Amino acid sequence: MKLSEINQTLRDIRVTPVKTLGQNFLHDQNLATWIVQQAAISPGDFVCEIGPGLGAITEPALDAGARILAIEKDARLAEFLREKFSGRALEVIHGDALEFDVRRLFPYGPVKLLGNLPYYAATPLLGRFLEVSTPISSALFMLQMEVAARLSAAPGSKAYGVLTLLVQSQSRIDFLRAIPATVFVPEPEVDSALVRITPRAPGELPEHDREIFRSLVRCGFSQRRKQVGKLLKNLVADWPAAAAEIGAPGQARAEELSLDQWIALSNFVRPPVAPETGNDPAELFPVVDENDEVLDAKPRAEVHGDNLRHRAVHLFIFNRAGELLLQKRSRHKDRNPGVWDSSAAGHVEAGEEYDDTAVRELREELGVETKLERVAKIPASAQTGEEFIWLYRGASEGKFRVPASEIDAVQFFPLELIAEWLEERPRDFAPGFVECWRAFREQTETRA
């Protein structure tokens, strides 16, 4: 849209740009096209756009073949977009992106994210849309220059700080270009920048406790002029040893430590669990017949390698809202790595009964205790990996403590969203969970 067209359109729909909402409309069509090109949008891609305004970026993204879900806070702009792009692959939601349930995007993943983010909302929006278990595969944002500089800052620079490390610990940041205020109407008071944010792949950085990492970083930057060892004395008992371990000067300040050094410091405070935990090939499983009668006990590696029938439990844990907790399996798992699974699950070991295993797995995988009840028994099949499975259900709000060696993330999801997600992307889930889900739904429908 040209500058004159923007002004006329705003008059027609009776919109006066609101500074506090960051309503600055892009009028440089070449820049809009270039931005979409940087997002590498291909036909069939699913895009979520935050704050589409008058559709400057929406239009070239649709022309590139994308399906778009746009979140627009201004009702008049939302209605304008619906009319302008009627009949095209665009759904417009009138609402605040800060209140949008990001879980809704999982059935469409991987999702590309676009947006011209206002200053007041940039940081919370990044946290909301780019969580550890995000469905976002890449994000392209126009941000205030100051925020873009902080996100992409290097150690030792003035902009390097808490935001830098919290975002860079989860995503890679590419500063693409500065954007002058003159390409917007009305012109903002400061220049902007375009950054590409790409969530890090599993294993890209060393395993570490995220909560410890966040605590150390926030404490370390609480007083920038002070030596980090003095600030962290309550969290790092032996700072000289820690500094030597991570290769940092004893008198270092927080901004002098790189991301890798902050992660190494986290692991000095709380060493990560070895990836092999929970995958011991010598662990003994009871081997059973077609009636689930125990025949023998054999090592895990032999049971899995020869596809012998054995036993397992799956747990469905619900919160007060009736949402089901799912776990994303670690890439270190010997079966179905990196996919979504039941709240907790595990093998019955030699000498154990199903009920005992359920209690143990709940404690080991989620770090909680709650009353469990049996739901259904699923017969051994190729879909279950030749496991007889007893499915249990329980209730808990957390806080969950999960072993990073076995679980990448846990998150509650509404049942209707899981059903849609399974329909759209069954490969996102472990086959055993799919069988348990079917059994659970059948039991639920029978009771109803």
C-alpha cells in the first residue's frame, strides 16, 4: 500500500494510529516483499502474524502461498483485513497477542512467525511464543532498534544482558538490517531493525538446568558494576573453582561471560544427568506371552532388539481445568526420540507389578505423587512396540521436576486440541501414546 492509500484507508475505516499500541504502518512495498523473502515462505507454509495492521506483510506472504493466522488487537483493522483478503487463506483473530493461547498452533506446526512488535510488548511476546516447547520453527520480527541490539548482543557490549542470554539460550538471533523510521506512517520516534529468531535444535547447546541458568544470569546482572563472583556467592559456593572450570577471570563481571560460560557455570552448580540414564541396555524386563504371563526376564537391549513382548505403564495426568499433561521425549531415548508422549510412561522391570511401576514412574519422571487409578489395558501389538500397557490417570498441578536426560519438556493441553493435533499431525506423537489416547477416549465415551 502506498503512503497516500494508507492515509485514505485509515480515514475510511476511522482509525487514528495509537502510539501506545505501536500502530505504525509500513508503506514501503519493496521492503515488505524483502521481509517475506527473508522468511523463506513456500506454498503450504503456515504463518502466524502478530499485528498485521493494514496487511503490508500479509499480502506478499499470501502471494507466496502461505496459510496465515493473523492476530490483530484493533477490531476495525481486523474487519478491514477480513474484507480485503476475503476468499484467501487468511484467518484473522481480533485479540491481544499477549493473551493468545500459543498451544493452538501445534496442530499446524512447524509455524513461521512474523510481526512488527511494539516496544512495550516485544519482550513478553518473545517469551510467550518462543518457549522451550514452541511450535514455531522461525520468527522474523521488526523491533525497536534498542531491543534488537539487546537480543543480538555479544559478550562485553553495553547491550549484552539478561534478555540477551535468556533468548540466546533458546534461540539463534540474526540481525538482518536496520529499518529507518521513514518507512512507517506515522513515523516512530526511533529506528527499528529486522531480526530472525530460530529456536535451537535439541543438542545444539550442552544440557543444563534451565532454572539454575536463569537464576544465575538474573543474579549475576543484578548489579552490573560488581564482580559476578561476589553477586553469586549464595548460588556458587566456590567461585574460584567455578571460574577456573569455566575459563573465566576471578574478577570477571557478568557481561564478560559468554553464553557457553554461563551454561558451564550452571552445570558446575548442578551437573546434568548423563544421557544414558533410563536407557540402560542391561536393565531386565519381564518377557511375557500372548496372555501377558511372565516367561522369562531379559535385558532391555535384547527385548527391544528382538521385539519380544513385555510390559509398560502409561500415565495421563490432568490439571483442574481438565487439560492433559504431555511430555516431549528426549532425543536420547532409544525409541521414539523427540516426539510427544503420555504424561509419564515406563517399562515394568523384572520383579515389579504394574501398579508399583506406575507409582515409580510418576515420581521419577515428574517428581510428584498423586492417587492413580487404572483406566484400560492395551494389548501388545506392533503399534505399542510389543508392550502390554496399563493406562492410569491422576491429577496434579505440578510443579513438575523432569529429568532432562529423558524429557525435553512437559506441557498441559486441552483435550480437544490434542484430538485436532493428532488428526493433523499424528507423526508428532509416540505410537504407544496414540493407542492409549484411543483407549482413553473409548472409556470416556462409554462412561458418558
